[in-house]
Amino acid sequence: MKLAWPNYRLNPWSRRLVRRLFFAFAAGFFAISFTVPAQSLTPSSLTTAPSLRGMAETGTLVAQAERTILNFNTPNYAVRVFTPAGSRNPVMNVFRRTAPSRLEQNQQPAVFRGAVTSDGFLSYDSFGSRDGRNVIFRASHNRGTSQARLEIIDQATDQVYVNETASGVVAPNMPEDPVIDALDRRTLVGFETQNYAVRVFRDPRDNIRKMNVYQKTTSITLVNGQPATPDLQAMAPYECWVNYFGGSQWNNVPARYFVRLQAGGQALLEVIDANGTVLVSEPRITSVPLVTNVPAEDRPQCFGGQSEVPSGAMAPWVAAVFGGEDTLQQVRQSLTPGAGNRLPGSLTCVIAPRFESARQGQFINAADCTDRNDAGAVVNFLRARGFNSRLVYRNFRYR
């Protein structure tokens, strides 16, 4: 049997309509085919959970994101210090906005220098060239005044070619140097370890003790102006040290930061988690000065390991003597109360001769005094007995 197909002839108008519908259908089919990516039809894409894909994509974006450290415009320049995507090393861009406009520094390494001067500005330096001269591009920020500054300095002669300032600057990731200036009386404790810079200070805005901890290897401020609490009940072996704690987490783990100071000049940064596990423990390095101005109320009764030391140890003025072990014994004999000791009893000094280490070397701390005149009296007393003695201001750069 043979099927009988209907045989209808279409008029010319109907044939044109059918052709148009056919071509429209074919065009739509090919458009969809080229739009859908081939990998979207593979089995792996069908078996991967959407939430996991989203997490992976988000993590990749975070890892690749740029991080602006400092960005500002002066009358003639646009300056930016930032960490490029996929890197932890800061770089600097410097663009001259006015004629002749040009990119003078293009993503060149930038090194955090901290307080190069004593005017409150913290700086990044980037080395480059300008008009055939080797120069330093220095981008600086003052947290207190919210100002920024660009300096272009000749490397060979220190001549300043450019010095322009910008106001109202926001620096979202600008670190803070623990020792902005050694004469900064607000700093209670300031020092550096191999990988960290530490500062405990009294905030002039609210008079509250606060803490900064800056990680030098990653240029990240881990603790930024969070309250610092004196710990007068510290456990051994730090019960006779000055101890401050602050901060709340380390690498997303609940933890506290402990800044510890010993009367002999030792200092330590420790990070301890909620279970008592020590996550970080780094001693102070002696290549950077130790700044101390610890108030009496923050010192434990046994500070220094002797009952007579806490009332004056780490006081601002020190009667220093230079010499070795024999000299130390002679100083102790000379300052022992007796017929040969004519020092007035009303001195605001703690007489406890001991060795103390400083950046310039070791010396004998013969007396800690809260008054300069009293410290000078001890120095004169020792000089009259032939000792190489001089007055030292502890808050200055002697460490």
C-alpha cells in the first residue's frame, strides 16, 4: 500500500511567507548556538554546585584585587601608592597632570620608610629617574592633619625638585610607624621586632592608651588604634615586666597581642589565642631605638626584679656610666649609703646600678630619676669620683 500525500500548490505570496519563516527560524537557531559557551554543556558544569563555584570565583577576585594604600592629587601631580593584583609588594605611580603632562613613575617598587622627618609625615620612597637624574619619589601622609605630600629629591645631592602638598586626603591602608618621633611624649612603648613594628601610645583625642601593630613583611596594620590595657597581674615569667594587651584577632583567629617590656631594655611582642597557645613571639631588635615613657601606674610592684626598682625604673632621666664589670662594682660601692656617699636623701632617683643595653652599646645605669636636676646631681657626684658619667634622657634616641 502506498500512502497518499496531499498535494497542494501554494500561491506565490504563501511561498514567500514560508521562506521568511524558515530563514527567521534558522537565524535564531544559529544565534543561540554561538551564544551558549561549549563548556556550559559539559558534564562537569552540571555536577558542580553553584555555591561552590561562587565561592571559588569570589576567592579568586579577592586574591587578585588591588589594594590602595595612599592616593592624592597635588596642584600638578597625581600620586598613588598601591599593592598590585596578585602581589604583596607596594608600588608607586606619579603622573604630572599639568603641561607637559607625563607619567614620571609607573608601578615602580615603593618602600615604607616611616617617619623620615619629625613633622608627623610617614613616607613611602620609590627610586626612579627624571630628566636624566636619579631621584627619589617620596609620597608622605600625616594621619593627624589628613595631609599628603609629594617630594621629588635628587639622590646624589638631596636637592628637592618638587614639594607639593594635598589636603583632605584619605589613606585607607597607610601603616603607622611605631616611633613617629623619639620626642613624641605620647608613646609609652615603641620598638620593632624582625617582622613587626609595635607602638603603645596615649591618644591625645581621648587620653586612652592604644596599640598599633604593623606587619612589615606584608605592609598590613594588624592592630590599628585599638585600646591597650595594662596587665598588672601577668603570670611568670613576665610578672615583673610592663605588659600591655590589645587587639582581637590574628589571621581571623581570636587572639590578643601582648607588648612586654623589661627594665633592662628587653622587649617582646607575643600573640596568644583564646586557648593560651602562643601564635607569635618575637623579641625586639636592637637596630631600631626603643622608646619608653611608661607611667608609674602601669608598672608592676616588682618591675626590674628588685623591690627598689619599680618606683623609678624607666624614668625619663638616667645617670649613665661607661665601663665594664669592675666599674659596675665601683659604682655600687660609691653609691652605697655611708660616710662616703653625700647624695641628698631627697633625690627623686632610684639608685640601683646595673648594666643596660642601648643602640650605641652597653652602659651602666647608675640611677633612674624623674627630675633632670636630680639626675644631674648624681652625674656630678660620679664625675667627681673619676667615673665617665653623663646624663641621658631615656625618651630620646639613646637606645
